Amino acid sequence: MQEHNIFLLQGSNKENREINIEKSLALIADNIGTIIKKSSYFESQAWNMSNNTYSFYNRALHIRTHLTPMSIIQEINKIELSMGRKKVHHDKKIKKYQDREIDIDIIFYDNIIIYSSILTIPHPLFHLRRFALEPMCDIAPNKNHPVFNIRVIEILGLCLDKSKIEKL
């Protein structure tokens, strides 16, 4: 069975953010794959949210797995729901972000590109979000983005998001 390198981003801004991220890390290790590397925690104000009360903690993970991308997204959904995340369905044209116990995004899966109604890899907003780029640069600054064909550290240098991100 072939092993795959994946990169995930964890985020939390409800209750004890660090405990939420650590709990999801244990569930990821149990259900998705072997944790190879994890970034420091990064704290940031919520991105495109006006009604939140707490800042986010985010962390990037490098994982080795035997799972397919669709199996990973199914496991992520189970983890998020088990930790209390409520999935809210809105009109696809109006994206509304909410406070959450845990949010887990697939950033990269090897160097593959997937565009489907269920899953897009690499994450379609990754290059626009400093809160995702900085943790990724903490663990894999030279990872090549398969769509843009430039390194993550170069994407960070070009990023127009000037949000304040603090490494904890």
C-alpha cells in the first residue's frame, strides 16, 4: 500500500483552543495517519468573520497516510462533528464563516490536483490566507504548490493578506 504525504491545517476559536487542537491531533493520528511534523501554534484574528469573539489558534501538520483524499475528508468530517462542530449549509455564493471548536482543512495531498464538488486540493484559498501560510512555512517552506509551481515561502512573500499573525 502506497504512503502519501499530506498537509493539514487545524484551527480553533472556541473554548480552550489548544485543547481542541490537541484532541483533534490525537484523532487525526488514530484515524488518518502518522504525524511527521507539526508547526508551532499561530494566533490570528478570524479571517472574513465579523461576529466572532475569540481569535483563532492554527497549526499545520505533515502526515503520512495510506488513505485516499476522499477517505481523508470523510475522517475529517467525523472528527469535526465528534468535537461539536456544526456544519451549516448556506447558499454557495454567500460563504459565511462561524466560530468553531475545530476546523481541519486539507492543504496538500502529495502533489495532486483535485477539483470536485466535494473536495478541492490544493486548498483553493490557501494562497490568500496568511494564517495558513505562516504555519505551513514553519514546517515546509520549500513545499512546492502544484498549481502555482512556486514554494510556499514564495507564496507567503506574495500574499496580499496583511493580517497580524503571532507565533506562540
